[in-house]
Amino acid sequence: MTPEQFLRSLDIQPPRPVYLFLGPEIYRRRQCRAALLRMFLSAEERESGLTHHDLDTTELTEILDDARSMSLFAGDRVIWVGAAEAALPRGKSAAVEPETDEGAGSAGKAKGDAALLTAYCADPTPGVVLVFDCSRYDFEGEEKARCERVSKFYAAAEIVEFHRTTAPEARVFAQKRAADIGLKIAPPQLDRLVEATAADLARLVNELDKLALYAHPRGGEISEQDIAALVPNLSETTIFALVNALARRDRLASLHLLDTLIREGEYLPLALTFLGNLLRLALAAREQQLRSVQDVQSYFQRQGIPMWRARAEQVYNTSLKFPKDKLEAAITLVFQADRDLKGSRPDDRIVMEDFVLRLT
């Protein structure tokens, strides 16, 4: 079930007795939680009707016992359980059939807990909604198998999946949000905003609301300069422009962009780290012979590396602009510059300008 389907279901039927909220996305999870509480508990009931547990510190059997118990102070209850993944067996018993007594005990306890949860789902307590929350694992990369194990353990519950938002989805969301709050922002600036927030809806809402407050006295108009001044992480765009200039061996443009980073107060060791990471990803893309932006995005997501569309475009374009030997030489120069920045030197700017001169 998607978050949208969950919200629609609350409009047409009572909530299910047990849910698993699974996945790393924050903003839609908050929406679903708020909608559930609003629908099931009045404002007066929430003080006594909302209970929090954490499976890192509380056994699943205790939580189910709490759900079975009738409250003297609340007719309806919502029990929110964090760290849902903690109910699963740990260590070797998590992946293979255990050979030790300790492993057998862990696996046997987990199977017993799963059976208790299944039994509760078959005969739940009326007036109680139990929500298990697992935001630790992602659906892609190395964590995919762990996510599947959590889903299997809570198979008897209704599972709501909170996937990371893609850049196109975030752009549509940002466009609607900007219209709702009276913010006038051009498509290129909207794209830069989505890129700067890595398509994270929670961060996107925060930045849009901040821009709306800033632009309200001027009728909601937002310029490119406003975004550059108010939105963090936008220096990534300047760094990518620097990569393009370095690939063209355009020394003048490279030094001009470096000067822009310095004037904007960018911490140069951090900028060099971002640049080095981009070059290493581009080299990996070349070595894997990735032939499209989609190939880049899919490959790195399978490796467990967060890769949204705009980032994949940067990596792919960098791999096209630099030949393999040039990428290897650039990574070597990044290492040398990083070493010089950490050593005794007169000025970070001198080290970075020397890096640009050597590469162009």
C-alpha cells in the first residue's frame, strides 16, 4: 500500500488494527501519522489514547499485552511502536539456520513473536490501532534484503511503503506546494531547489515555506539570487559547473568558478570532497560502461549509494566529458590537494588554484 492509498482508505473505512510503516521517506509518513490520529482520536483523547513504545527497549510480547489490555482512560487507542526491525532475529540467525544455542534461541524467539503477532492480527482488540514503524532500511541497494525480511516478519499486518521520492515526483510536489502558498518561482529555479534538497520532501517543504516568508512582502516573487542566498547546498551546482570547465580545460572559467565558491563562503575542503566523490563515481560509471542516466541511477542504487535523477545526470555527464585516463589523473590531483589542505599551507585558495592549474 502506498501513502496515498493509506490516506484514501481512511476516508472510506475505519483503520486496520495493525500497520507496518516501512521505508525511509519522512514527509509522507508524517502526513499518514497525522491523518490516522486525526481520524481515530480527538484532540482531547490523544493525551491518554496515544502510547509510544520502542522495540529496542521493549519486548514485542509486552507491546501485544498492552494492546490486549483495556484502558480505563481512553475508549480508542493508537499504539505507536518504533524500531520495528528490532523484533527480527539478529546475528547469524538473521540470515542462515543457526548452529549455536544462542542463535537457535534468537531465531526461535523471533518465530514465536511472529506467531504471536499473527494471532493478534487475526483477533485484534477493538478500538486499538497498532502501528509498527521501520524507517531504518531502504528498498534499494544492500538494504533491500533487510527490508524484505521486515516485510516478511510483519506479513500479517497492513504494510504501507514509504519509498524515497524521485526528482520528477518532487518537482511536481514542489510546483503544487509553491502554488498553494502563493510563491512565484520559475521552472529553472524550481529544478535547482529540487536538486539542492536531493528530492527530499521534508526539506523541500521547509525551503519553500522559508522562501514564501521571505518573498511575501514582494508579492511572492523569487529570483535565482534569492535561492542562491537562502537555500543550502546550492553550491553543488557551482561545483558541477567547475567540473564542466575543468573537463573543457577552460582555465579562466575554472578559476572564475573557484572564485565564486570562495566569495560565497564555501568551505573549500568540503567542496574538494564533493568534487572528488563526483569524479570517482564518474570513473566507476566509465569502468562499468554505463550508457545512460538511467543506467547510472540503477547501478549505484543497487550498490546502496543514494542516487537521484539530477545526481545521476551529473555523474553521467562527467563520465562523458572526461576520458578514463583524465579521470584517474584528476582523482590523483584531488588526493594531493586534499593532503595539502590538511597540511601547513598559507591559504586554501592557493592550494585549490594550484589544483586547477595542474588539471587544465
